[in-house]
Amino acid sequence: MAWTWPWARRPGGGNASVERKQAGGYGFVALHAQGEPLWTRRDYVSLSREGFMRNPVAHRAVRMIAEAAGSVPWLLYAGEEELSEHPLLDLLARPNHRQAGPGFMEVLYGHLLLSGNAYVELVEAGAGAREMHLLRPDRVTVVPDANGWPVALEHRAGSVKRRVSLEEDGTGVHLTLFHPLDDHYGFAPLAAALMALDIHNAAARWTKALLDNSARPSGALVYAPKEGGNLSDEQFDRLKAELEQGYAGAAKAGRPLLLEGGLDWKVMSLSPRDMDFMEARNGAARDIALALGVPPMLLGIPGDNTYANYQEANRAFYRLTVLPLVGRIAKELGGFLAPRFGGDVRLWLDADQVEGLAAEREALWARVNDASFLTDDEKREAVGYGSHGG
């Protein structure tokens, strides 16, 4: 096989032959790779596997949000009156025979974080009883009508397909997070950190491969025998194939080379220390936490001093991430369930029972209690408890 060198002199024109050098003249072999990176897909299954199931930062961040949001208690109002007993509250406390309320809501929020979508089906369980079940996002397709408006959900379980109505009197509700480019489906927060997620995972795999192979960096082979000569075509092809098959890729990083006579190893790439994998991983971890709305301090990621202490970071986590998410779902879920129970009721969250906001609540009570210009009834109303006669 002939090779045209880039600097080879070409005659001016006509049918003159082009000057070439034969492959047998090679004396230098370099192995390198440069191309487009391979990114994880943005679908629910890929984000679940590469993020929640394989990445410790994404796993912990998703669990923190889902568990914190799922444990927020519910309040139900009829006008201004708070209801302590109601069939809707009973349903939220025990959505189905397999799950209690916090567990059900934890899965719902997990679906939202990993998919941007959550699908709830209300099922008549007989004798006037009702149950709520969650449909896994990767098994559900939104079915639009002729005008493009969503009217049903198509749920697939193996070879079985069924439709769940989204109409006004239907049994399904589709909860979504904002997606700027899709009319029917939501956007997963973890998908916004996809590049950081892949960098964090790739850095971990690369570091593990280096440790498994004595942490030796890649480079180039130089063929310079003492008696002179060059590699033959067959030798060159065999050496190139061995390098690509045996030493290319993160899984084979740092494998030691077996050098034959006349071959010398020349380091060309930066060492892992120079590339500072640890800082790259910490930077990627901060981006993952940022996309999900969890202060990096709460995840133990070094280099983040945004908040003065852990308590401030925890309060910001609840105020900026957990409560807005729960409040949005309370309105949408309440709007879906209230008409099914035949009453004009309003579902909301009980922020006073959130342990992470205890210090904030105590500060509010102290300020109201010190307000001597307020009556006792006005103080009670100011903190949301109503007057003595209410």
C-alpha cells in the first residue's frame, strides 16, 4: 500500500506521475484519538442507569429531593376551613395496597427528576374505594387528538397495551416539568447535567482503568534499530492493529507494552496528575448538583463555599428546590383529584411540619410574639393558625 506524504512535491500538470514514498519507509508510529465524544442518551432508561444507578452524586441528589419532597405533609381546605378528615386525605395517606403516601410520592418525584414526566392513574378498587398507581415513564406514550391536544396515555407492559383517558372525566393525569421545545413531554433536570454526568462517570472509569494497569499513560512508539532499517508493511499493520485493539479506550488505559527490539516508548500525553482528574470530577459533581437544585455542600463536594454553614444550605435546599416542586404538584394533583371527590376542596402543603425549616419557623414565631401591637388572635392568624374562635 502506497502513502502520499503531505509535503510530497507534485509536478506542475499533465499526465506526470505523482512522487510517492512506500509504506516500508515508516520509522515512526503514533497512536492517538481525536473525535466527537459519545454522550449518554436523554431518555428515562439511560438517565436512570448512568445517573441514578451508577453515579453517586446524581443518586444522592435525586434521593435527597424525592425523599424530602415525599415527606412533606398535606393540608386540605374547604374555602378557608382546614379539613382534618376527608376521603382525599385518606387516599393520599394510602394511595394503594402496596405503598403508603410518602413512598408513593417519593417515586412520583423520582420520575419527574429522571424523566421530567410523572403519570398517575386513578383506579376504582370496588365498594367505593379508589387507588392511585404510578405508570413508569418509559412505558407511557402521550396520545394526541387530530388537533394535537393530548387526550390519552398509552401504557405498554410487555405485549399488552391499554389507554388511560386524560379527558376531564378521565382516570389519568400527566405531571410534567417545563420543556421549552416539547408540547407534550417534560424535561428532566438530570438531562441538563448530561455532559457533567458523562464526564464524572468517564473520569471514574478512566481512573479505575489506570489503577488496574499500573497507571501508565499513553504515548508513541519509535522504531530506531541500531543496524538501521524500517518496518515492513506487514510489521507496521500488525503493530498498528495491536495498539488499537489492545491499548485504545478507557477500559485499556495504561496497559503495559511489550516492546520488541528497536522499539522505544515516548510519552506524548499529559499524565493523570497533570490533567487533575479529581478537580475535573469535583467540577462535574457541582454541575450535577446545580442542575438538580441541591447545594453541593449538602453532598460533601469540596470547593463550594456559597453558604456560610450547613444549616443555611439546608434551608436554601428546601426553600428553592423542595417546596416549589411540592407546591406545583399539590396544585396539579389537587386539581385532578378534587372533582373526583365531588367537593370544592383545595390541596396544599404543610410547611410548618418540615423539619428542615424549623429554625426559620422559630424565628417567625419570635418576631410575631414580640409584636406588642398585635392581639393574640392577630398573632395566631399571622403564623397561619387562625383565631381562637376560628
